[in-house]
Amino acid sequence: MRALWLNPVLVGLSLTAVFAACLLGSTPLPVDRVFAALFGMGSEADQLVVWAIRLPRALAAFLVGAALGISGAALQGLLRNPLAEPGVLGVSASAALTATFALYFGLVALGDWVLPLAAIIGALAATAIIAFAAIRTQSVVTLILIGVGLSSFAGAMMSLLMNFAPNPFTLSDMVNWMLGSVANRSFQEIKYTAPVMLGGMAILFFSRRGLSALTLGEEAASGIGLNLRNQRILTVLGAGLATGASVALAGAIGFVGIVAPHLIRPLVGHDPARSLIPSALFSGLIIVLADICIRIIPTTNELKLGVVAALIGAPAFVWIAMQRRTSDG
């Protein structure tokens, strides 16, 4: 089954959502003023709001969602498990832990590259553990339990670091990374993380054929010429890079990597290779819309994006798990 309309529609909706993010906020801007600001013809105040605040925030949200969506789709294809995604398997939490570690010890003072590198190392380490476990066991429950263990350990370590935070400013930075947010993101921060993120996504895209072969089972895939070891390494590397960079940009945001691929998969004939791009687009769209809601909801303190994503995604995860349990039974 090929839904040829899917990618163009998702691209159009994503562009519309990013433009809407430039319109909406605590003080909405009219469409004509946003267009003028985008083309450098509006007032300085409008250009500042659009180019320095709203547009980079919307692009950061979309990139983070796209990275998590494609990583979730790839990991689900690799593990042949619809419950797999960076958040549930502990990858996001591990990336947030190493980023928090860098913040706690002041390593970020060494350069702007330290925080992205720390998050990527944590993501790669957790993804490697999951991939190794997937080689050793075929049990879905075991993989989920390992992921829960990694998330719990990372959460406990982050709580320990927060408990010994040397000052309120460091504590505030740690909380932001734990809860996830794209507030106050700039094009400079996107410039540091986007190459790594896009590089990871490119690795997943160019190794997508192997994910289709794995739907036949590992023995059959190996029989038709797939190098299983290389496929695991490429998927782990791509997902780790994309997830680590997304955590470096926005902190830990979970569950979106499950929900988006799950909804996309029936539209592409349950082919993991064809689900990568639409999952990335749809996940990016979800995060942009969630961030718009955060900005327009009248609250004393702005909600964190990771909290909103969990409130939406956790019930969806339970529903998907119950459906799988029913079908297995």
C-alpha cells in the first residue's frame, strides 16, 4: 500500500504549523505583519519577535519532533517491536543525564559543543545497551524492562545531581533539561545541534532498506543478503545521534516516538522503511502544535514541553500496549 499523498500533506501541514507558531503567542500578530517580518519589511519589533523568538522556537520544536519520530520508527523496525522508542527505552533519559552531568560540573564552560556532545554520548550508550539486549533476547517484555531500568537509573542519578546542585541557576538548568522545553531557543543553538541531528536522520534514511528486510525475520533477512550486524550498528548510531542532538536542543521529551510511527504505519503498509519520513514529519508537526498550545494557554508559569508530551503520549502508549496484548492473546 502506498499513500502517495501522505508526505506532501504532512509537509504542507508542518509548514502551516510553523507559520502559525509565528502568528500565535502571548500577543498574537496579524498575518500581514508576520509575512512582512519574515521578508524583512516589517517593523523592528515585529522582526525581533518573529526572527529572534518565535521562528527559531518553532523550528527547534519541529526538528526535535522529527528526530524523535524517525528514531522511534527505526528502532521499532530494528527490534520488530511497536513499543520501542528512544524515551521508553531509556535513550532520552540517558542523554538528559549526561547533559545534566555536563551542566552540574560546569563542563559547558569549555565550549558550546560540550552539551550536544554529552547528550549524544549518553544516547549512544543507552541505544547500544538496548541493541545488545535485542541480540541476546527476543522477548519484548525484557527489552521494555531494560528500558524502564535505564530510565529509572538515569532519573535517579539526575535527582541525585539536583540534590547536590551548587547553586539555584545550575538547578534551574537541570530542571529544564529534565522536563524538556524549546523556550528561548535561538538559531545559534539550532546551528550547533542540527548537523548532528540531521546526520543521524540521514544514516537512518539511507539504511532503511534493511528495516524492511527485517520484517521477514532475522534468518530470512540474512538469507537475502542483509548484514545484520551492520544494520544494527547503523540504526543504533543514527538513532543515538538524532536523539542525543534532540535532547541537547530541547531536553528529554518522551512518547512522541511511539505515537507518530504507530499512527503512520497502517498508511504505509506496515513497512518500516516507508514509515521513516512520514513519522518524522508527523512527529515534528505534533511537537510544534503542542508547543503552540503551551504558549497560548494562560498559565502563571509556562508548561514544559516534555510534560505536555508525556500527558498526551503516556495514555497513548498504554492504549498501544493494550492493543498489542489483546492481539497477542
